[in-house]
Amino acid sequence: MSNIQIVPASQVDSEMAPDFSSPKYRMLAQGDSWFSINGLNLFRASSLLPHLDFGASTIAVNCADPGDTLAHMVDWRRDPWFASYLCGPRERPWDAMLLSAGGNDLIDALGVGPTDPHGTPHPPSDRLLLTPAERAQLPAGSYLSEDGWSIFAAHLQAQFVALDSMRAASKNNRDVPIITHTYDYPMPRDVGAGLHFGPWLFPALVSYQVPATDWQSLAKVLLDRLFGLVSSMPLKNFHVVKTLGTLQPADVNPQIKSADWLNEIHPTSAGYAQIAARFCDEVATQRMLP
């Protein structure tokens, strides 16, 4: 059983404030739905955080929010709790920053369709996927707009640099390690989370007329590229745990349930547990914590 205590950021300075004196590790968590259970079926899913076990008592103040992009996470106006606890008026020293980021940025970029709502074509530099006509002259299986990927990569790097600047502005946390994961390979399929969330990849691939036989391979290319991009960020004391390939991919048929995947992009509790074990093993092996 994990020995991590997760505290919502809003509770830290309330009458429900936790005791920070007893745990060995004090961590600040920021991220997306992989760190947050809001918006999901609480009886069937959790998140990655409750499964983390760093071998000692740990408290994690959680600022994560489902659907957040990294651009939102580093905008103090959108997320005042995170900025306040990292480098603002509520700042306290942390042993590590846990980060779950990049996935929603990729989904947002992938969701830019071939045309806008008025039917005006989006140029290839504004999107990640090529239309059937554009890829007709390319080798089979070529679906990515390299111009679009370059723009996306520059955008995401700018957000990581902004996060690094926030850390540098801190009095106590200038050298705090940032530790992030890299998700796992999803199977694009028509399985969302309830009535209002998702699916996330499936609509884009349908919109660009990507054959279903290539959905899994294209998802792998996208996640491998995201890993390469995040792991090459020019930040100090920045650790990227490669969690890709941990889970058994789901079936493309939405009627076939998966033991590891709750929906298109979120693991089941058992799936998160597998990723957490890999994550914590790497943190311990590479001695990422002080």
C-alpha cells in the first residue's frame, strides 16, 4: 500500500491543513487528469498519484486539473495555487515537483482539423496531421505535418522554459528536482469518460481519414515524438521517466474492455499502479530525490 498523502492545494492554508513536519518527502504536484480524479468515475478510476510509493512517508500538495495544458499550468492567473506555493506568497520548500504535462497540449494540437468552422483550410503549419491529398505524394503511413510539429515543439518548449523560470524565481526551490512521466501508448478508439469528456484522439484520426489499421502505429509515433521532445528539454535537474510501453494496449473495438485502460487515454486503477511502480523504481534507481 502506498504511503503518500495527497492534499488538494486549497486545503493547505485552511482548517484542514496537513502536518508537514512528519513526512520525509514534501512534494508539489502539478498536471492534468493523470494526476487528478476530477471528471472521472471515482468508483472505477483513480490517478497516478495515489499509487506512487517513494519508500518513505510523503505528502503531495496537488494542483492538478483535468484537461490542463502546460500553458495553463504555468499561467499564474489560471492556476494561482501552483504559482503561490512554488514561488509566491505561500511558498514553502519542496523536495520535488511532480509533473504530468504535455499530453493535453498534444491532444489540442492534434484536434486542429483540416479546415476551420467556415470551411477555410488550415495551413499544414497550423496542424499536426496531413490531409489525404497532401500525403498522396509521400510514402505510405506518412501522416504528420513536419511544419506543424516544429511549431508545436517550439510552443511546448516555451512552456517548459516558463516553468523553469518560475522555479528560478523561488527563494527556496531554485534547485528542486522536476520529475515527470511520459504517459503510455493509447489506442485511438471511440471510448470517452462519461458524456462530456472524450474521446480525444479518435475524432482527429477520423477527420483526417486515417485508416483504422494505422491508428495504433500513428499513436505510437506521436507519443514517441512527445517523449523525445520532453526528454530533450534544456532544463537543469529535470528528470523524465519513460513510462511508455508499460501497459497492454486496448483493443480498437470500443465494446472490448481493457484491464489496463479505462477509456481512450486514461488507465484503470490497475494500469496506473503498473505505471507508478515503474515510475518509482526509476526515481529510486536514478536517485532523483534528495
